[in-house]
Amino acid sequence: MKPVIVLLVSMAWALTRAQYYYQGLMDYLENRMLAIEDRMELWHEQSHRYHTELRDFKKLAAEIMDRLGKEHVSLLQDLEGAAARVERMEREMDYVETWTSPRACVNMVDKVVEQGAWSVDERKEEEEEEEEWEEVHSRVSDCVDLISSIRSVKILKRVGGPKGMWIRDPKTSKVYAFNGTSGDTIYQFNSVLDFSRSPGVNHSRLIRLPSLWSGTGGAVYNGNLYYIKQRTDAEVQVAKYSLLSGLLMDTAMFPADSYAPVYSLNPETIADLAADDEGLWLLYAISESEPNIHLAKMDPETLDIEQMWDTRCPRENAEAAFIICGTVYVVYNTRLASRSRVQCVFDVNDMVVSEEAPLLYFPRRYGAHASLKYNPEEKQLYAWDDGYQILYRLTMKRKLLV
Ligand SMILES: *[C@@H]1O[C@H](CO)[C@@H](O)[C@H](O)[C@H]1NC(C)=O
Ligand SMILES: *[C@@H]1O[C@H](CO)[C@@H](O)[C@H](O)[C@H]1NC(C)=O
């Protein structure tokens, strides 16, 4: 009996021990599970929070993007409006400038450089009565137009390279186009209308000149074409070519020993010819070191030089010049082309005073003028600007002293 009791007791003890053991294990596991559950719950919460935050952030970002997009559109609209306003302002400035601009610098005639018959006449006249001086004066020049403003601009077409020149013969209405800055051919059109309607230069007659022309300094006067001819670097001449007979009529030596561009912004142009109501004029530089533009009056028949002046208008930053009734208007610009303006005026008859010479601004354009040629009959300028052929119609007034 005793061993059975011992066995039972020991079994019960062993069972109790095992129970304890399992109970402990269970407790332990349960605790671990609880801890894991807690942590999972925490993770869950955190991940939920992250998700919510992420969603909120995404929403916010989308809203911001949306708002930015809208602001961008309205900014663009504002910019467009501002651009339009600036343009309008500029146009108004143009207008105001032509009315209230300061005066261009006018240089008085330098009596010392005058030569030949004119200075003899003048010395004689100075001793005579004022009325007789007026009489002689009006015989020399009865043209008294002075620019007051640029009335209108017409962009005719775009043909040829960035530089060149075009002119209309006041006598025959024919138009002559010089493409580029040198060559031996020019294009002739029957009229300005013909020129503007022609696809490219298709409606033109090609004229091959007997020698190369150089620069944008040509002029047409009385059925003759005058141009600057440069054979070598050392020899520059003024050539006269008859458009009727197609023959070279005459050439004249240049009135200076060395050559320098007459306008610093168009260095290909050594000298510039201009024809107006008073005849033929030559604008040139006498040497590289001489800063001013010089002027000579030529006999259109013989090409003899009748008279010479120092205009005292600087060559630096000049892009072109034109002559109306014996008054030289020099047009200046900057190397990075901006607004061209007449900023220096020289009158050979000393009739223009500073107060009446306008500082004339040209309307905003594409590039810079390669040439500006005045046509006295139509009172307009033939301009070549970056390959565009442009007409400027001018408003005139009478010179004050007349
Ligand atoms: C005009 O000259 C430019 C170069 O300055 C040249 O490229 C162009 O082909 C010429 N056009 C005509 C019609 O001669
Ligand atoms: C102009 O002439 C050129 C060749 O000379 C030709 O290729 C072109 O088609 C002509 N254009 C027109 C519109 O006639």
C-alpha cells in the first residue's frame, strides 16, 4: 500500500510541478503576446497617423499646386498686360519725344575751311548791305526746309542682306537697290510699287556697273548714279554712271589722302553721297585720327569739289546721315542697336539755330540703319534696316531765320 501512496504522491507532485511549469509558461507567453499586441497596436496607430498625415500633406500639396497654377496664370496675364502697357508707354514716349525733346546740337559753319569762290563772294558780301547779302544768299539756296518730325513709317518689304541701300530717282521714279556692302551689280525696279510687289528681286532689271561699288554711299541725281568705288585699300573714287546710256561718265579723286569709315557703326561705308535740291554732297572722314564728319559740295556734272566743311559732328556712334536743303542730319545709335536719333545738325548756310533743331527719335525698329537716303520730291527717307526697306515720311517747317 505504501509504495502506491508514495507513487501517487510523487505523481501528484510531479503533476503539480508540471502544472506550475505550464502555467508559468502560459503566463509568460500571454504576457509576451500582450506586449506584442500592444506594440502592434502602437504600430498600427502610428501607421494610421502617418497615413492620415501623408494624406493631409498630399491634399495640402495639391491645393498649393493648384493655387500656384492659378497664380501663375494670373501672373502671366498681369505680365501680358504690363507688356502692352510698356508698349503703349513707348509709343507715347515716341510721341512726346518728338514734341518736347531737347534740341540737337547744331554746329555753326566754320568759315576757315570754306574754300574757293564762295569765300571770295562772302568776303565781298560782308562789306555790302544786308539786303544784298540776303539776295545773294537766296540765290545760292532758296530751299529752306527743316525737319520738324517723322510723320509716318512704312515697312515696305524685306529683301537682301542685313546691310544695303535703296533709293528712288526723283526724275524717273525708278528704284535702285544695292544689296550688301559691295558688289558690281544693282537692281532696278520701275517704281516703288513694283519693288514692294516683287517677290524678292524677281521684277527687277539687273544692272552691272563697270566697277565695284563699296559701302552704302550711293546717290541718284538727274539720271546719273553716283557711287563710291574702291579698287584697292589705297584708292577711293567717286564714280558717275549714266543710267540712260549705261556708261561710266567720270570719276573723281577722293578729297582726302587716307580713308576711314565716315560712320563708326557702319564701318563698310568709307564715304556717303547725298543728292538734294541743292545738288550733290559727299560726307567723309579725312583720316582715322580725325574725329569729325567732313562735308564737301560737288558739281554733279564735273565732280569738282566746290566747297568743304568740317561739320563738327562726331563719327563715333554715327550710323548714317542725310542732307536736306544744305542741312546735314547725323543719326546716332549705340553698338547694341537701340533707338536711332538725329543728334547733330550742321547747316552750310548757317541758318539753323540750336533752338529749332529737333532731337529727332526714330521709331523703334528691328536692328540698325545701314543707310538713310532723302528724297526731296517726296520728302521722305529711304531706309535699309536689317534687310527691311522702310520709308519715313517727314514733316517739314521753314528755317527760322528766313
Ligand atoms: C543679298 O546679299 C546677301 C548677303 O549680304 C546675300 O546672302 C543674298 O543672297 C543677296 N540677295 C540678293 C537678292 O541678291
Ligand atoms: C523668283 O525667282 C527665283 C529664281 O530666280 C525662283 O526660284 C522663284 O520661284 C521666283 N519667285 C516667284 C514668286 O516668281
